[in-house]
Amino acid sequence: MGKTFIARELRLEISILGVFIGIFLLFLIGSPRTFTRFDIYYSFMSTIPFSGIMALAITLVIISGEMDLSFPSIMGFSGWVFAKLSNVLIESGTNPNLTILITTLCCFATGIIAGALNGMLVVKIRIPSLVATIGTMFFWRGLVNVCGQGFGETLVPVKDTFLFKVFIGRLGEAIPAQALWFLVLTAAFWLILKRHKFGSHVLIVGDNVESARMMGIRVNRVKMTVFMQMGFCASLAGILASLEVTYLWPSLGEGYLLRTLAAVFVGGTSVFGGVGTMFGTFIGAIIIGSLEGGIVAIGLTGFWTQLIYGLIIVVSLSIYSYFRRRE
Amino acid sequence: MAEKDYSRKLVSMVEIQKSFGKVEVLKSVNFEVGHNEIVGLVGDNGAGKSTLIKILTGVHQPNGGEIYFKGEKITIHSVERSRELGIETVYQEQALSEQQTMWRNIFMGREITDKLGFLKIKQQRRETEKILREQMGFTSKAINTESIVKYLSGGEKQGIAIGRSLYFDADLIILDEPTMGLSLAETKKALDFIRNVKDIGKSAIFISHNIYYVYPVADRFVILDRGNVAGRFLKSKITQDELFEKMVHLAKTGKMR
Ligand SMILES: Nc1ncnc2c1ncn2[C@@H]1O[C@H](COP(=O)(O)OP(=O)(O)OP(=O)(O)O)[C@@H](O)[C@H]1O
Ligand SMILES: [Mg+2]
């Protein structure tokens, strides 16, 4: 019975898990000392969520049949808004707790508006999303450059605030809060995709837009929402990543694009839309996020990283493709 | 001029115009469906039949003209609105989501949810199961509510499209080429279904190229030709052969007589 949805999805998720376990076994064998101790997992938990959260959001975009290349720049710009505004408010004598609350909301708003702009370009002006978001990718990155003039912003003044702890505090001195956020968001995205009407509409729109229209699904609204949640998650990632180092680098977001997309595809989501798995993206993000550290830990130099990224992506995609064809 | 009384008819489409870009697909079409009437809508490829019914179902917006349903003028043209009014459609393109499960397909666009919008999956599965066994008459154990539509046969897919339109209690059922790709036995089922619509007192629009399917079940025929209504005939006024002759003649010469 390979024709039911449950069977197909289960097999895909099991193969993703297989890839994941295979890689970790390699790490364990290659460097038992590093991988039997907590430190490396601590470092994974503090860094993987930044791109992991965006990977969840872009999974939804890809399932809906669209693409967004601008999210790293949205992350950068909304992060810059967050940091710059924080400093402005602090200098004008605002209480740090209030400051970070205001700037967080402004940062989210920036991300959502940037996402809505992508949505408008795609839905109203009808530019294919791949092309439209190349444009906005340069635009938001350029705006950071113009506004920030290449300078970073310190985030030390908001360090002793409540929200700081909520975002990136350490639970029991051991678990980074962002890892918990990543877990919670994975569950939330899973629920939305599989159990909510909105997720159903995203799947159907990505599957066949014309059918969706004929059956009364508001395609444009679905797409707008999909781009807006992408912007929101990018802004959240911007806050987390800059607070983690209590500094806003003007280059924030650079380097995230391909890794995040790789996480989604290694996770087994189809490029063609209409199907996808949040569980897969979660595992994919962990695989991609742990490779660099793992490679160095087993004694290879950093020069190997890209080669191994490439291998993992090609091998895992081949496995999924093989299973799909066998159906 | 006195307002015409549109309440005698279930649907009245008045002087409907539609263009796609510069191409005028419908040129002032008048089309009606009576209460408890089966209308056969026929015409050559590209005549505008599907476009006409998609305007009625809210998929396309008309560029001109008016639509009345049960005597009331329709001002909002959307799929949701037409469903509210009680119009169900089996589209020529089937309007399925091929990579999704059967139950998602049955309820697409009108999922059963709780107040927060979360799906009542169990209930949707149960209803799908019912439609599957009772209305579509699927007995094969290989097909269930979790089946992915892509792997079903053409007839089975059409069965979903028809079964779905039946489930939601409608006053007007539109079937655009419902027998396409069906075996003889399946075709008979589809035709019986249309007869049943008549028996339970509802109305239908039946679009097909095959006069031999349309003639027996329809009460009235409307021939559409390049965006114009070329002829209207009551079944009592025309035989099957005459209707066939007329269509062949029209296709050859572009004229009715
Ligand atoms: N969305 C669209 N955009 C542009 N042109 C369209 C669109 N839909 C239909 N047309 C054109 O309108 C004309 C009428 O098409 P329509 O589908 O209504 O014909 P039809 O009578 O249903 O034909 P068939 O019997 O082949 O299904 C055709 O020339 C078609 O190419
Ligand atoms: Mg047609």
C-alpha cells in the first residue's frame, strides 16, 4: 500500500531520520570525545535555531509554490532597525525593558511589512517570486548599507532585560532559549500545515493554483500571508542572532540563504510545491547546522565543509528521489 | 421600461459579455435555467461554454451583463458567493489537488473546522468515507480516504469531482464534460446521476460534446457558437437526429440553417 498519504510521508520521514542518524554515527565514530560531551550540543542549540526558524518559514513558502530569496536581507534590515532603535531609545533615557519591548515590536513590523511587499510584488504586480525577491534581496541589504554606513550597533544596553532572557536566556544554565523557540515553532508550523485550514490551503495552492481558485480558495490572500510569515520569522531570527552576540553586525543575514534552503531540501520538501514536511525541515536544519562543527571536530579542516555539504545534499536528495520513483 | 421579472427562472444570465485580453469570448449571451430543469449546453470547442458557467460560479468576472438567481440580482461574483446560493460544479478540469489525499480534496475550500480554524479531520474522513461508499460506489479496498488522488484512475478522479458536488446540497448542479474519460458503465452512472437531479426536483446544466448523452437527459438545449447563442430548443420540438444535423451544419458553415 504505497499509495496512501500516511505511508508515503512516513517513508520520507524515516529516510530523513536515516540520513540524520547516519551522519551522527559518522561524527561519533570520527570524534567520540567531542560527541559524547555536552559542549558541542550546547553550541548546536545556540546557533542552529537562527537559520532553523527561517527554514520552517521558507518551507511554507516553497510548499505554496513560491520562493523567497530576500529573507536573509529582511533579517539584516529588521535586525538593524531593532538595534539602531534600541540605541536611540536608550540614549533618550528610555527604560531598557520598555526599549526592547518597543524595538521588538518594530522589528517584527518591519519584517512583516517587508514580507507583505514581496507578497504584493508577486500577487498584485505578478512578478514571479524568484525574480521579485532577487530585487528585494538587494533592496533591503542595500538599505542596511545606506542607513548603517557599514557601522554595527551594540546591544549591550538591553542585556539585562526580561525580553533578552526570553529570547536567548539559558534555561538551567544549559539550554539556550532559542532552541526552545525553535522547538515550539516547529510544533506550531507542523500544526498549521497538517491540522489547520490555512495549511490545507497552502498545500492546495502549491499543488494546483487553478484548482484552488475554482474551489473558492483565496489564492492571493494565502500567498500574501505566506510571504508575511516569512518576513516575520526572518525578523525574529534577526533579533535572536544579534542578541546572541549582543552586537548587530551590518552583515547580519549574509550566508544564511543557501544553508537555509539546503536544510529544507535535505529535509525532503519538494521544490515543486504542494508537498512538504516540517519534521523534515527540523531535521534538515540540524543536519546542515551541525555539519560545520562536526567536520572540524572529526579532525578535517574547514576546507572540507563545502565539499561535504555538497555530498550530503546530493546523496540525501537521491535517496528521496529513489523512494518517490518506486511508488 | 418595466423591470423584467426574473423570479420565474432559477438562473437568468442577461447579456453576459466576457473578454480575455483583446479576445471577446462571450458576446452578449442570454442564458436561463428553469426550476427543476436540465439544460444541455452544447457547442464546438472554444465556443465559450466553460467560460459561461465559470462566470456563473464566480471563477471569472463578467465584463458586462447581469446575473439573477431565484429572481435576485447577484452583485458579488465569487466562488464562495455562488456556493452560498446553492450552486455546485463539476469542472471540466476537475479542480482536484492531485498530490493531496482524498479527504482534503472533498473538502477543499470549505474545510470543516473548529472556531480557531483547526480541521476536524476525523469528521472529514468519516464524511469522505460515506461519499466514497454511498455516492461514488467505490468498493475497491485499495481506495480509501487517505489515498493520494494522483494515483487514482481517470474515472475514479471524476468520481471524486462528482461525489463532492453531490455531497453539498445544491439547487443547481453544473457538470462540464462529466463523462470525459469514463467507461461506458461509468458514463451510465454519471447520466443516472443527472436524471436523479431531475427526480429530486433540482436543476442542472449539462455540458457535453456528445449529443447522444445530452439528448436523453436534458429538457432543453442551448447551442453556443463562438460566443453567441446560436439556437435554443425544447426537447419536445426537436429530435435527436435533427439536433445532431443542426450542430454538424453549424460547425461546417457557421450558420444555423
Ligand atoms: N483563462 C483564459 N484566458 C484566456 N483565454 C481563455 C481563458 N479561458 C478560456 N479562454 C479562451 O476562451 C475561448 C472559450 O473557451 P471555453 O473554455 O469557454 O470553451 P468551451 O466551449 O468550454 O470549449 P471546450 O468544448 O473545448 O471545452 C477559447 O478560445 C479559449 O482559448
Ligand atoms: Mg469547456
